[in-house]
Amino acid sequence: MLKRYLLAPGPTQVPPEVLLAMATPVIHHRAPEFADLFGRVRNDLKTVFQTAQDVLILASSGTGAMEGAVSNFLSPGDKAIVINGGKFGERWGKLCQTFGVHVVEIKVEWGQEVDPQLVHEALRKDPSIKAGYVQASETSTGIAHDIKALAELVRERDETILVVDAITALGVFDIPTDAWALDVVVAGSQKAFMLPPGLAFVSVSEKAWRLAEKAKNSAFYFNFKKERDAQAKNQTAYTPAVSMIVGLEAVLRMMKAEGLQNMFARQRRLAHAMREAVQAAGLSLFTKGRPSDALTVIAAPPGIDGQAVYKQLREQYGITAAGGQDHLKGKIFRLSHMGYVDTFDVIMGMAAVEMVLKDLGYPIRLGQGVGKAQELLCASAQKAG
Ligand SMILES: *Cc1c(COP(=O)(O)O)cnc(C)c1O
């Protein structure tokens, strides 16, 4: 028997109470029961997004909402800044190109965060720029771009919006949508929302809705205005992912019980312990700037193939983590600690990394990283800290 553990940066672990909620018989989406459920969920989502605006719920993976965040606000020929410092930043660029949007790309070295000054200059040089697209947490490199600073740059511009992919950020660390005046914020179910894949969420500011009124791109399924109008009546334009929404209610109940700030503190504590443990084990963090608390990206040590670590973790120990993408393939491996995770997910992950590296012939002293994680996460240390 090989017991399975999920430490991938999406999909993430789903709490048993959420799985159970989703196992109940499917309710009809035009029945009053569904509208009641949808109303409750919509209301609680606003709390998690920290916004007074409605949060649209879409039946798709995160990329569906990302696509809508381009097609609904921009027209062919419009210009947008894309911050490209990883796989998902690159995706914003591809989406913009798909919809005829002219991309002003700000390339960031993978593992680094964007310098807001560069964005400031790009915006100043070109008053016609309609939007900036960025990741709050770039999952391919583990970086957390400075969303607050970027938002301040577009705040005063009536015709420019900031669109934030917060798919591995919202629910992990503080992204106060309204307080920071974020125009469009995208999240997805299978990351920090600890649900299976299949739902995407998106909040839209008044400024962004004004842009949507003028946009000439066409969207049929991901038509935000149509969804906004339907969802205001606790309906969806098309058949919603009913069982996922039942699960979402269970997740939101858990989030409410823990409290947003406590949830962020837990995530921060785990991420900090993981990063310290990795370094105590003599390994290097790949992420060079502000790290996202969603995951830890570890540089493969000299002579070790990062993909072999990922493979050995899964095949020998039943732990699904993640390797690197594109030019980082083989150079890094990634362990998530977002969502339904606690102390022993981190300790297990660290223990497994040490064991795998030993298996692969790397001279590692077992227990150094684990010891550090234990030290930082035991209750007495937490009380003292
Ligand atoms: C997972 C992820 C996405 C969306 O991916 P889907 O597979 O479409 O859900 C987008 N951005 C980031 C930063 C992600 O981690």
C-alpha cells in the first residue's frame, strides 16, 4: 500500500467535511433551494475578497476567469501592461494577444519580483494603457509581487485598471480588494479555496465595470455583465457547478470559523517554518524576492535533478508535490502549504524531502530541516513568539 498525500500547489487537499457536503444529492439550479445557497455563498465570498462588490462565480478553472478578465474589459487594439515573471504572467500575455490586445511586457527574471518603478515609468510613458495584469502569487516561481504598490500606480487613473491573478494568494495572505482599490481579482477553487478544481471567482470594481461598458471584445460563456445580472438574482447565466457550490459553502463556513486574519497567520507561520527548515537542511530557496506564503520553491542542490526529487517523492513516498516548469524544469521542486494544511503537512514535506535527497545520493544529514520545523511549530515556541 502507498498512502497518498497532496502537497502540490493546486489541486490542494480538500477537508473531509467539504467532500462530504459535496456528496449530497444534486439540487436543481433553478430551484429556490439553490438560490438560497447561492445567496449565502455570494455574501460570504465578499468577506473573503474583502470587497463590497459582488464576486462572480464561474464554472471553470482559474484560467476561464483570467480569460474573462481580458475579454470583458479590453478591446482589440487596446494596450495593457503585462508583468511576466513566470508561467502565469506569461499566460496573461497570451490571453491578451488572443483578444487583440497590444501587450507592453515587463519581463521579470523568474524568482524575482517586479520593480514597481518600472511599471510606473511604463504607465507614465503611455497614457493610453488601459490595464495592468499581474500575479499576486506567481506559483511557478514562488514570488509575491507587491500588489499594494502596483495598485497605487493605477488608482488615480480613471481609464486604467489593475487586474490581479490571486489564485494562490486569496485566502493565503492579505489581499484587501477594496482597501487597495484592486479592480479585478481572480481566484480559483483548487488552490487556497481547498476545493476540487472547477470553480473560478472574480471581483470587479466600479471602474472596471465602466471599462466593460466600452469594451468591444466578444465573450459568450465568460460574459461578466451577463453573469453579474443573473447572479444579482442568485441565478447563473448557465448551469452552475452545483455540487462545487455546496462544497464552497462548507469551505466558507470553515474560513469564517477560523477568521481571515487567523487564517493568514497560520499560513504565514507554516510558510515561514518551511522556508527556515529548508535552509536549516542546507538547501537553498529558489525564490529571491518576497516569497508567497502559498508554497516553497526549493532549488535542486548541485548534482540533483529537481524532476527526480518530484518523481521520487511521488513514487516512493506517495507525496505529490511539483517540479519546475519550462527552463526551471529539473532546477527546482515546489511544495505547497496553502489551504487545508497545518503543522504536520510541513513536517512531513520536509522529512520527505530529506529522505528523497538521501535516496538520490545527496549528502544530507537527516533531521536538520525537520528539527527546525519542529522547533518553530511546537506549541511552546508559538506561544513565546
Ligand atoms: C493555478 C493557477 C492558475 C490557473 O490555473 P487553472 O489550471 O486554470 O486553474 C492561474 N494563476 C496561478 C498563479 C495559478 O497558480
